[in-house]
Amino acid sequence: MIRKGLWGEYSRVHVELALPDIPVLPLFSDIPYSITVTTSTPPLSRAHASEHSSKPVFPPVPRKAQEIDFVLHCFLKLRARLSTGKANNDVMTILGDKKEETNQVAVESDIPDKNWVPLASVPADDKHEKEKEASEHGEEKGSWVQRATYQSTFRLNCPPSSVVANIECSYSLIVKVPFPGIGNSLKPEVPATITSGIADPLPQEQSNSNDDLDLLDLPPSVSVSS
């Protein structure tokens, strides 16, 4: 929940990242995703909502895909004898201002008009407060609900997730959606396991000089002189 200033009623915001229902993410493959941002204003009467129906409402949803930061973040742990080191960094920008224009993948957007939803359809944490607001002044109350959905694909090109005796490499997909106001950014984080698709190490062929070599069936040689 966020609010426009230091005082005032709280608004609701919800950010959802949808990925394929698979346990691991493969390298070098197109992976579809969708990001949905939903916002709801504080409860207000139907009459008040109608008066300001043509004005922007708080909190707004992102109107462009570039307003959302969607990155792949790497966490690295190193151990050597009694020493331990940690490092983390964004290794891939999927959406956002830092994304190079030459590598942009087409993003589909769906931003319907805002919708006034009666209070009975708006989730509430406290049932008593919900009933109190609905009965105040005998007016029907509700909230303006806005929604924006962005869909596209991304392709991973990085070392796979791994854990060995002295090195641990893990990843998370992080979505950051900024809203107006101080500290109003939402930053959900989803752990991601990345695989190369190779289950076991490939066996290496060893040469042995004592092994018999296969004979080649070659035609007889012909010498030509001039």
C-alpha cells in the first residue's frame, strides 16, 4: 500500500510477474513473460468518482514498457580457505531505460481505461472498516482500478546456476515499478534457476597407443610422371 504524500489515505498497488510453469529456465531459448500492474484508489463515493472521472488518478500505472525495470540479478559467493567473498550485479536488462535500443524485443501492451469498482468487489484487510466505509453517509463507495499488462520474451546468455565446493552462483529476476512519491517503488524478486540443458558432463575420449587402428579401404596409389 502507498500514499501520495506523508498524510492521506492509502492506495493499493499489485505487481505480478508471470513466467512459464517450469522448474528451471533454459539458456539460449525464447522465454515468454508478462508483467501486470494493478492499482486501486482509496474508497470514494460514486458521486465524487463521477465528478473527477476525466482526471488522472493516483496511483497511475506505467504507460510505457520503458517505465518498468526488469533485470536478471546475479549473486556470487566465493570461498578460499578461511576467506569468503560475495558479489552481486545486474547481468542482463530485459526492460527499462538501460536496455539498448538495438537489442529491444517487441513488447505487447494492454492498458484498458480505468474502471470504477464498487467497494464490495475491492479486497479489504479489515471487514469492519470495509462495512464502515460502505455505510458512511449512506452512499455507495468504490475505487478506481487501473491495470497495465506488458508481454514479450527474453533469452538468457549467462553462466548457469551452480553450487560447488568453493563457488556458488545464483540468480533472481527483479521487477521494479516506480510510483510518484517518496519510497513508493515496488520491487518484487523471483529466484530463478538457470540451466544449460546438459544433465551430466560429456565423457572425454582418451587415446591409447596400444589400441588397434581401423584400416581404411583406400584405392591403390598411382604415380604420374611427366
